[in-house]
Amino acid sequence: MAPEIKYTKLFIDNEWMDAKSGKTFETYNPHDGSVIARVAEGDKEDIDLAVAAAKRAFHRNSEWRQMDASKRGEILRKFSDLVERDQTYLAELESYNNGMVLNNAQAFMNSAKGTIRYFAACADKVTGETIPADGEVFSYTLRQPVGVCALILPWNGPVFVFLNKVCTALAAGCTVVVKPAEQTPLTALVLAALLAEAGLPKGVVNVVNGFGPGAGTSLTHHKDVAKVSFTGSVEVGKLIQQASGASNLKRVTLELGGKSPLIIMDDADLNVAVPYAAHAVFSHQGQMCIAASRLFVQSSIYDKFVEAAVKYAKTIKVGNPTDPTTQNGPQIDETMMKKVLGYIEKGKQEGAKLLCGGHRIGTSGYYIQPAVFADVTDNMTIAKEEIFGPVQSILKFDTIDEAIDRANATNFGLAAGIFTSNLNNALQFSKHVEAGIVWVNTYLHFTPQQPFGGFKESGIGRENGLDSVLAYTEVKTVAVSLPKKV
Ligand code: NAD
């Protein structure tokens, strides 16, 4: 049975409201393309209202700013209990609106409590320092919340990215306006309702659905927004940097795309490496920024590995995300499905060998059979551009030095992985690969304690870890003149 749609309006100042224009837009179920609901479409006027609400909530005399940091942590802990209470519903809604396999959505919801509680515990750990300054002064630093933050979300992990960004900002004491992706507007509204139920004062978290040009640009150009944290494409990330420069130099954190290399050395345990390499690129239908979309396999084991990879890919069951035996669901929408199929065509045209999959399944919904390409070379489009679909591209290399150089020959630098039983190879690769996170004999291993983000065009700044909370603060130095040094 389809999950109930409880909220479709904008959430501003802890109230549900229609867009000022009265406009709405449709949101879909990627399983069959059917319309789930019509959702209020926010634009500049609504963003102005939401930012004004967040600014009031950030006033020095507001309930939020006067609240003890530990109480902010308590509200987040209460929120984690409510998310746990409603986790089945949230997983169903995420799967329904995003096409995420229900089993995966449930597994994620099982870990959500830990993520929220991590940031809850950070709330009263943000401290300044005393400074041994020259002269007759007592000097110290304060770490203060930066102000109103715009949090702009992608469609591929709506609950995951919402929780990460919102909880980090709240732990630091900021107030926020969230702009979910237009493809997946629903779960953010449920989470906003749970934050209000947990006792968050009005105006601290506001959610305005809408499109990039419109709601998104109004936020990134807004003079009262002090910071924007964005997860999405490199192309839009660059526009956000420009908007910052053109408006008020708002602080910018960017989590962008990737073309992540995974290296398989000939001393790796193939029984482990083959399934890991498949999960690393096929999970969530390949719609992961950290997808291992360049798989480098050492030449001495190349043919054997390719054979095993094809055998494995053929076992992946693609189908309705609510079926508990399904491993891969649909792509998010028709546009993305066509884009991925276009890349697969391009791969064939440029001479890569398609060994399995790569075609649309059926005519309803946006399903693609996982594809494995062999004989991929560095100059091919499928080895250079982010595909964001279930496409495994297998390249051949001879030495670890060559693998490192080729892994780094890209403008991206998000994630990287290596499977090897040689410690020296693992450590050499980990040191020299240009990536924000490196996995050795594993992949896709995230926790809220581990900083996450990209080198090069994969982003600016890090999420997760205590440092990510500090990125929502400003450092203020205070110097107090004293007659005698203390
Ligand atoms: P996108 O860049 O098209 O959209 C992301 C968000 O930006 C949406 O909310 C959209 O409405 C908004 N937006 C679009 N144009 C805008 C503008 N001009 N100004 C302000 N906001 C605007 O990305 P997407 O297709 O939703 O997500 C997929 C991309 O996200 C992939 O490239 C993927 O790698 C990346 N991603 C990165 C991470 C990470 O942590 N590094 C995580 C998930 C996804």
C-alpha cells in the first residue's frame, strides 16, 4: 500500500503555508512514473519569508540563541527518538518518492538515530581557546554560529543529506532554510514536522520546496544568508560559488560529483573484491556521488576478474523497490534514465566492450539492467564523466604507480578504493591518491565520525566529524586590556 502523504506545503516559522504564487508542482513515483502528489512551489517571495523567519529565530534575544547548548543537544536527541518511532514510514516514503530499494531505505533509517545523536553530542563541545597573546591583554576566542544557513539538497539521498546538514547546523546553533531537490520534496517535510514536535522553536528550521532557478537562486543570492551548504552537481556548485561572490561572500560548503577510482591489485582476494566492486558502483542504481565508476584491474588478473564481474552483475535482481528480494530499483526519472542510456551508447560507439546489461527493462518506470564494460580506456567518455547510473567500467593497469597516476588524472577527487593484501601498496595508494576518502579492502563505509568531502572539483569543505560543526561557526578573537599580564 502506498504511504500516506501527510505534508505538501511550505514549512515556514513552524507553520504550513501555500506558496505566495499559489503554484504547485507534481512529484512522481519512479517505479511507474505515476503522480504521487502536488507540492507547493516556493519562489523568491517564499524564500524571503523563510529567511526572515530564520533571521528572527537567530536574533540574540531569541529563544534559540538564549538556549543552553546542551538543550540544543537534548532537542536533537528527542528528534532522534521521533525519527526512530517513524522510521518505517520514512523508509517507505523515501522509497516511494526516490525509487530507493526499501531494504536499503530501512537499513539507512536504522542508522539515522546514530547520526542524529552524534551531532546532538557535538552541540556542547564547540569551544574557543585562550590565546597567549603578546602584551598586557587577556585574549580568548569565541566560536559563534555563523547565522542563517541555506541547505540545498540533491535527490539521491534526501533523508540522509537532510539529517546530515540540518543536524550539523543546529548543533552549531545556526538557523536554516532547507531547499530539497524538486524530484524528492516529501521526506524533508516529514522531518521538519518531527523537529517541531521535538520542541524546536519556530523559525529555526524552514523548508521551502521549489526549483533551482527560483527557490535555489533566491537563497544563494540572499544577503541575509550567511552560509550555503550544497550537495549536488559540479555545474551547480560553480554557480553557487559565483552567487556567493556576487552577493555577500556567504560561506560555501560544496559536496559535488565524482568519478571515483577503485584499484584491484593481483594479490587481492577476488571472492571479496568482486562483490565489493559491484556494490561500489551498482548500489542505489549507481546514483551515488562516491560510485566506483572507474574500476582499475591489474593486467595479470584482468580476464579472470572481468569474467567474475559479469557473472556477478547478471545476478543482480532489478525490480519494484518494495519487493524484499529486489537489489536494484529504478533510476530517479526519465531524464536521468535517458542520460545513463546515452552514456552506455557512447561507451559502445567509442569501442568499449559491453559484456552484459545496459538496456532499459520494460516500458513502465525507469529501470536499467546493470551494465559491465570491459576494455575501457582513460580517454573514453564513460571513463571521464559522472554517469550516475548502474554502469561498471573496467580498465586495465600494470603497476601501482601507473594506477595512482591514472586514478588522479581527473578533475574529480571524492572517493577512492584499493583491494590488496600488500600493506605497502595500500599505504602508498592512500597517501598519493587525490580523494577525500580512501577505502582499503572495503568501500562505501561511512559513519558520522568520519570527515567526508572532496578534493578538486568534487567539493569544498567536509561534512561529518566535529570539524563539520565548526564549519558552521565563526571564530571571534577578544582582547581585554589589563594593567598587568595574567
Ligand atoms: P543538481 O546540482 O542538479 O541539484 C541539486 C540541488 O540544487 C537541487 O535542490 C536543485 O534544485 C538545486 N539547484 C539547481 N540549480 C540551482 C541553482 N542555480 N542555484 C541553486 N540551487 C540550484 O544535482 P542533483 O542531480 O540533484 O544530484 C546529483 C549530483 O549530486 C551528482 O553530481 C552527485 O554526484 C552529487 N552528489 C554529491 C554528494 C556528495 O556528498 N559529494 C552526495 C550526493 C549527490
